[in-house]
Amino acid sequence: MSKSMSMEESSRSVVRSGKGIQSEGLETTKIKEGSVSLQYPLLTKTNYTVWAMKMEIYMQAQGVWDAIELEGSVDKSKDKMTRAAICQGISEETLLQIGVKRTAKEAWDALKMLNHGADKVKEVKAQSLRWELEGLKMEESESVDEFTGRVSTIINKLKALGESVNEGLSRKLPDHLRRMRNG
């Protein structure tokens, strides 16, 4: 890019070429002139499900999701674009784990296998906390504040796992606390 090129011209050249720009840790790719920039989410140890949903949407918007979804032979250019999109959403450490995969589908499936266990662990933890909440009873020697603290701790742990807890909360409150809450 020449020094005399304006920022707008620079932006258009990136848009036309489809190349990515690294900005403040977020990967941005413009897919065509006049479109919205896509900021690929970064896959972490705890966000695989949301990451995969967003990546699917972004790759559909770019017209390359077929390389993951369709069985059989895929256009090599589309496969390379899909692999590039996946690489923009993963860390270097993760890239080293899946870098030997020859196709975008193989890379996607490897990421799914690597992270499926994390979702299972999260699901098991959430179920364990729901059981703990269901079995929770206020002890006779326990103050309302202590009991509420125990309930809040479990609820916060469930929320951190992305669980909804409204109905579980109302069932766990003793009758006199529920009346005070609704009263």
C-alpha cells in the first residue's frame, strides 16, 4: 500500500482482496464492498458451543460453510478460505494441534472432538449443581442470610455455566421467605 493511498482507498483494497486485518486482538475480515466487518470470535477452553455457532454464521455469510457441511469433494479454493476462517478464530496453540489436517472439514471435526469434552464437563457440573440446589434445605440453626448465601453461591455457579435458574430458586425458598419475596 502506498503512503499516498487514503484510508478509504486502503479499506476498499482490503475489501476487494478479502484479506484480514488484525486490530486490538480481534480478527476482522471484510468480505465485499459495502458489507459489515466480521470479527471472528476466539475459541477458548469454555466457549466452544457459542464459538462454533458464530463461526458457522460467519462462514455462511462468506459462502464457504459448504466446505464443512457437504460430504464429498469440495472446491479447493472454498476449502482454503474455510480453513483460513477457522484459523482466524483459534489460538496458535490450537492451530498447532489441528495444523496437520488437510481439509477444513477435518480441522472443524478435530476442533469439535477437542472441545466436546469441555461441553460434557460443563453439562455434568451444571447437573450436579441443579441436584445440589434441589436437595438444599435450610438448617434449623442456620440464619436466613447464611441459607441465602448458600443458595446464591449455587445459583451464581449455574449462571456462570450459562444455566437459567429462576424456577429452581423459587422452589428452594422456604414458604415464609417466598411469601416475603412475593408479598
